[in-house]
Amino acid sequence: MLKGTLDIKGDLRPKSVAGTVRYVGANCAYTTIQSAITASSAGDTILVAPGTYTEAITYSVDNLTIKAIGSYVDTIITQAAATTVDFSTMSNCVLEGFTVSVTAADGDADYTLYGNNDGTTSDTANIIKSCKLVHTSTADISQNICAEILDGYWEFRDCKIVVSNTNASGGQCFFMESYSGTPDGIKVYNCDFDIDNSETGSALGDFCFQIKTGTLDIWNSKIDIQSANTSTSENAAILNYSTGTINIYNSSVRVVSSGSASTYGIAWLGAAASICNSYNNSINSDNSDGDEKWINIGATATFNSYGDTVISGVSSGAGTINLYNTPKAGDVGYQCVSSGTTGGSGSAASGKNYVNVVINGTTRKLFYDTAA
Amino acid sequence: MDHGIVKASGNVTLKSIAGTVRYVGPSCTYTTIQSALTACVAGDTVLVMPGTYTEAITFAVDNVTLKAVGDYTNTIITQASAQVVSFSTMSGCVVEGFTVSVTAADGTTDYVIYSNNDDATAYNYVKNCKVTFASSVALYPLVGIYINDGNMELRDCIVTGTMTYAGTTSSGGFCILNKVTPSILDIWDCNITMNNSTTDGDVYSVGIYNAYASASTLNLWNTYISINVAGKTNHEAKAVFTYGPTYIYNSYLEAIDSDTGKPRCVYLGNEVLAGGIYNTTIKATSTDNDAECVYAGTGILGIYGGQLLGDGVYNPGTGVTAYGLLLKTSINAGYGVVSPATTGGSGTAGSGNQYFPMTVNGITYKILHDGTV
């Protein structure tokens, strides 16, 4: 009789954990994207042939990748007035290479994208890449929301976003909105946001992002908001009305109202202790009656601006603003040219140390007492 | 009569040069990536079904493209403690759409990606990949992407190193090492981070190490690098550590030491004989105020625009010239709005004069004025 312990050596883990690839197209096993999703398990991939897919789709497993074989030019998922792509509570999912559109939203919940990602770590992000995201409305609705993002981690890379309302009575426009949610982290790389709202009378503004928790990082992107509003609405690239943190790098922000609505440039930070760090961005805030702001800082919020260029607008709000190397509008900047000591006895400034500094184009001899 | 119709003679057949596409997956012709790579001839493409592939792979011919059918979220090539992807001496090869990971490195040759490209001009490419390496033992240097020779392009990649050894043996490494000469390393739109919790000194934790050879060129566009360490004394955290021509555009670089180590966010060796840093934020902080945003020797390079942040100082050496580089000063100080005061003491040269502090080229002067500011 054999007794003793079984001694297992070596790597007994399975060598590969496989996912399945499913094809969607007119002549494929699946003719709708949703039927392929329904058949999928976590780890699978769906490849979609070029075409226009007039369907609403809902991710139903984690870690599912849906890719266009072509690109957003020829591969379109569209709805007239319903949520088009719903990530539900899934995480680790990818959507790549599509135009996703809502072409005639007639309700507030007609989202181009919806997601409530229940992942809890940054490596569970849902990723939207190389997509064109469109939300268009001609109806009088309260909110035109392209992406309703309520929870978890998200990444947008190389996307083009077009949000448009052409109804003069229609409501607010957003790219991303999270008022009733708690997203953890949003990363945006190399995206182009274009938001155009013809609505003229509401007291509610247009925003590219609305967050209240978590961290929003934006790199190398362009945000352009054009509002026709003439009321007291407050428009800004980012609305942060709670404790969220914003980092925005090397981007261009333009918030314009053809009416008299207030424009707040890069961010409207509410009274809570939110933080916005802004690095090397150009910020243009402009409206028709000249009271534009480039930043609003709520009572306990902090705004740190590092090397931004403010094309138009002044700052507002009672919170903390730290301007590091950010000139005020109209300043050209300064440059140290040389330093020395004035000569000649008896002259007004004889024997004084100075630095030659070019301020707004004119060289000034600035005297100093001591190098502190 | 001939009206000028051109008549062709000879072989006018359209020629096409065909590559073979080879599929890898449990139900495919190839069940391992390596078996498909071994079967490839130059010009072929290998498409990999989603899944986790616990194998070490080596390219065997030039001009092979290895692509995930899915994305890096569901297509993973991994090893616990061995080199994972080797381009070997091949060139013109592409790795796209994978997570490539070393999960528990225990040796300094456990590279996630290795390239020894022997072509003088052709590149290898890593695109849209998540490259991760982790170690809990003392190693130096642990390297994520090791480029021993030849040109390399990294685009849209996330590179993450995590070193959790907390003992007293020196432990550190490089996310990306570009070695030997001559070669070009192009990096576009990447997110590169290292966290090293070792508390020892005398080693480096580095984002990109462009090493040794003065002919190795580093080009960096739109990239975020964050190095966080807990090192002491001489542990140097460096976002960019370079000895060759170096061009950096529109990037954000930070080196942070939560203890008494010495962050040097951008370290320019004497051999940096050309280059420029454009519109880039460079941040360095440490707890004992010895951080340097920029450290340079005698190398030659211009810094154009951009800014220095944190508590790091600017140490330009003798060859670095800054044009419009801004220090972490409030512009309001520069323009005399905050902290105006009056020099004290009677009898001193400037006694009784009003001044505002202004930092020019790293030195804060008391700029005197004669009235309101």
C-alpha cells in the first residue's frame, strides 16, 4: 500500500484561457451586434463588419471587446431616440472604431452611451477608442446627454464627439454627465469635443463634463462649447459640484456664448472642496456682454493653474486660486535680459543693482536691493 | 494608321506580394503564439484570439505583425518571472493590442519586452499595449522594456512598473531602457508610471533611461510619466534619464519621493549634445528639499517654454539654455501684486524702499518700486 504525500511540482495552471471571436455582419453568424453580445462570455471579442446597425445594444458580460473591422467612417450603431450603447454595470469592456449616434433625441434618457461600471479598481476601466460619438436633438427636452456615466473607471482615447441641440427651447447639453452617480476615474486622451447648443433661455448651462467624485484626467484634447443662451446659464468645459479632482493637460478649451449667458472657461467648481489642476492649457471664454470668466472657484474649492494661457476671461469665486506662470489676459509676459550695476556717482540710481527685464515688450531696468 | 495607341509587350501582370495570416487560439491552426511565429516568413501577420497566453515568445523573422483580434483587456501574454516578448534581432515587427506582463520578476533579465533589432534604420513597433511588470524581491535594475539595439516606436501604450520590496537592499529599475548605439526611440501618447516602495538608497527608479551612447536619440511626444518612490538618501527618481540627443514635446513629467531620496525629474548627462524640451511640465518633490526638476551636466540642449513645479530646483549645468522656461512662481509675484513690503533697517543701501519679490532665472530678487503696485 502506497502512503505518503503527493508532491506536485511545476506550473499546473492552464496554459491558456481562451475567448471566442464572433463576427457580425449581413453574411455572418450574427446579423445583429446584440445577438452576438447575448451569446458572449467574459473575455470574448465581437468583430463587426462595415455597415449601419440600427439597434440598441447592451453589454451583458464583463471583459467583452466590440471592434469595428473598418472604422467609424463605415461602421455605425445608431438610434433615433433611445440609448444606443449601454455598458450596464459591466467592466473591462472595449468599444472601438464605431460611430455611435443618437440622431433625434426626444427624451432626457436617450443617451449615446450609458454606463454604470461596477469595477472598483483602475484596471477595470471600460475603454472607448477611435469612435465618433454623436448626440443630436431638435426637440425641447431638458438635457441632451451624450454619455451618462454613473460609476467606475472609464477611458476615452482618440474619439471625436459631436453634441448638438438645434431647438431654441431645448435644454442643457453635456458630453458626459454623472449627477446621480459616483464615477471613480475618467481618463481622456486625444479627444475632440464639439458641443453646440441653440437653446436661448434656460438658466441651466452647457458642460462637456459634469462630475462630482473621483478623478477626471484630460490630456491633449480640444473642448469647444458654443451656446446661444441669453439667460443666466453658466457654461464651462467642466462642472464639478462636489469633491472630485480634475487634472487637465496640454489642451485647448473654448467656451463661447453668442448671447449674454455666463461663460466660465475651463471649470465651474462648486462650493465643495474640489481641486482642479490645469497645466499648459489655452482657455478662451467669451460672451456677448463682456462678463466672461475663465474659471469659477467655489468657496472651499482650489484651482491651480500652471502655465495656462488665458485668451479671454477673468477669474471668479471665493475659493483658492493659485496662478503659477499663468499670465493675466493681455500680458505678454516677461523675460530677463541681463543684470548689472548702474554706474556714475551722483545719478539718481547710482551704484544700484538691477536686472533688465522685458515686460510686455518694453525693457525696464528693475533695481533690486538684495538677492533674497 | 497608328493613332498613338500604346501597345504593351512583355509581362504586365499585376504583381502582389502576399503575406499569410495565421490565427492563434484554442480552435485555430496554432494554439500557441510561438508556434505561429515559428511558422512565419517575413511579411506575415499573426492574429491572436482573445485569451491569456502563458508563454514566452520570440520573433524569428523580420516584418511580422502580431495583433490581438480583441484588445489588451482580454488578450494577455504573461510570465511570472521570465522574459515575455522578444523581438530578438528582428526588425519591422509589430506587437499591437496586448497586455504583456511579468507578474513576479525575480531576476534582472525578466524583461516584459526585449528588442535587439539589428537593422540600421527599420523599427520595431509596440502599439496600444499595456505593459506591466511587478516584483516583490530586491532587484537592480529591473527593466520593463529593454531595447538593446535598433530603433523602436511605442505608441498609445500604458507602461506600469510596481516594485514592492520594502527591505534594505537596493532595489530599483527602469520602465524603458534604450541601450547601446546608434538607435532612435520614439514614444507617442504613452502613460508611463513606476511605484517603488523600497526605502533604500543608491539606485535609480526611472521612467525612460536613454543610456550610455551619445548617438541614441529619444523623441517623446504627449506623454505622461510619473515616478513615485519611497527611497532614501541617494535613491534617484527620474522621469527621463538620458545621455543622447533628447527631444521632448508637450509632456508632463514628475518624480516624487515620499522620503528622503533625491528626485531628479529630468537628468541630462554630459553626452546630450542636441535636443530640446518644448512646452513640458517638469515636477520634482521630496521631503528633504533636495529635489531637482532638471539636472544637467555639460550637455547642450534648449528648454523652450514649459515650467518647473514642485519643490525641485533648476540645475542647468553649463550647457543647457532655457527660453521662456517658467519656475513655480506666481505670476502675480512677478508682476508685483502679492507680498509687497518695505525693506527694513535704517542705514542699509535700500532702507525704506518698497519692493516686491520676483524670481528671475531661479534667484529671487527684491525689486524696488516707488509707489503703489
